[in-house]
Amino acid sequence: MINAKLTDKMRNLRDAYSSALIELGYKNPDIVVLDADLALSTKTKRFGTVFPDRFFDMGIAEANMMDVAAGLAACGKIVFASTFAVFATGRCYDSIRQSIAYPELNVKIVATHAGISVGGDGASHQMLEDIALMRVLPNMTVIAPADATEMEDVVPTIAEHEGPCYVRIGRADAPIIFETHGAFRIGKGYVLRRGDDVAIIATGTLTAEALKAHELLEKKGIEAMVIHMPTIKPIDKRLVRRAARRTGRIITCEEHSVIGGLGDAVAMAIQDEPVPMVRVGINDVFGESGEARELMEKYGLTAESIARKAKKLVAKS
């Protein structure tokens, strides 16, 4: 079990991304960063200010950006390519499939503004299918960090990892739950709270909501195990199966469609030993414009919603 605290400290994962990129740039001259006319929003512009000869803004030509990233990677560079998640995956799928995933090139796609918490930009920009699109690609590693601390660990880790990676982060500030660095490993999940009644497996910034749900359930006499699963592919099958055997019930939590994301990955991991399971996510609908917190509440992505479903699952089974 690793230490995770619920605090009032907030930090934006995009800021953590840019800081980690700059630190990495000083250490490794082969780091190259690409963006597609959104460098101020993704925060990669900061890297470009420090290393202008290793930063390229490709304009509103996202698919071309991915192809250029592939070419640079084929020449030995470690390439970070960033834009909004809706463009990085949906608009670029063919380029990623053919030019990056198939040849297994060293391109790290870090997509921002993922999920419904994009807020006022509405359904056209609220990417809820990106994990599914990237997870299905052979050779692709898929990661959703929980907070800024973990984001700063993810960047150097994927730079050392051979092969393509997809990292999704949101737009809004997120609670800091990890106060120390060094825990993140590709393919590993982490037990944040112990419990025997139900296992709550969360990814991305919904891990903070899972921790809050643990506190709500504790007041009702329900002991919930909380697992943070930053790597959705490859998923930590051993930990998922251990949690299933220990608790006999699982809830998955993700700011993504219930189709094709963390929930599906967990279900596949326990298909030989299935247990009752509930998925917290977006239920096969598009989003809408609104304030981020209002949307999280409406679509059931809050601690209160997780706790209600956990309580019902425990009572039912």
C-alpha cells in the first residue's frame, strides 16, 4: 500500500507536464516536443521558450503532427506530441495506427482537455472515447495519472519506455493526493486504502473521488479497498484479481465512457473468476456544455455517486 492523502491542495496537471518536460529537456538533448496550435493551452509553449530548437508548432494539422512525430522518432528522437484529446485521438487515429503504433515508434502522445470536465466547450470537445481508441491499438501503452505529482513521474518514465504511449489529462485543477514522488511504474496499480467489502478501482483524477467515497462508506460501516490504476494498458491483472478475490465486489471509476475503458479492462482481467461489478463512467452518451463540477455531478462522477453505488452493491450481493 502507498500513502495517499486527501488535501485541499490543488494543481493543474498541464503545469506539471510542462515542468517535467523542461526538466527532461535539460537532461536529454533527444527530447523533441510538437504541438498543434494549442501550445498555450497544453502548456508545451513553456518548453518551446526554453528549447526553441526542439519545439515545433505544427499548426491546425494534427494528423500531420503525428506523422512528423513518427519521422522524428524513426531518426532516434524521443517525441512528445500534444493537443486536446478529442483531436489527438479521433482526428489522428489513422496516422497513429499506421505511422506510430504499427512500427512501434518512440512517440509519447500527451493529450490534454480529456473527459467531461472540459466543461463549457461542450460535447464537441469532451473526449470520452479516447482510452477505448488508444487501448485497442497493439503496442500502445495507455496512462491516466491521478494528480500533478504523478504526472511529473509519468513524463520521465515514458521517455525511458521504448514504444508509443498515450497519456490523458484533464483541463481543470485536481487535488494533490500524492505528496512524494517515485511510486509510478508502467503496468502497476496501487492500493491506497485497505478494505474487505468492496474494491473501488479508479483511474485519472477520479481516484481522488474514490478516496472521498471511501470516507463516506466508512461512516456507514463499509470497508472499501481503494485502488489507483494509472496504467489502463497494460493493466495490473494480478492486483485486480487479488482485489476481486478479497472483496468479491468491484466498482470501476473513470471520466470516460463505460465502454472500452478501465471498466472493460478490469472485466477482462477477471473474466475467468468473475465477481459482481459496477462501472462508474459516462453511460454511452455525449456530454454537454456546463460548469465542470455541475457536469461531474450530473453524470454521476462524484464521491457521493460512487459511495451510493458501492453501498447498493454490497447490500445486493
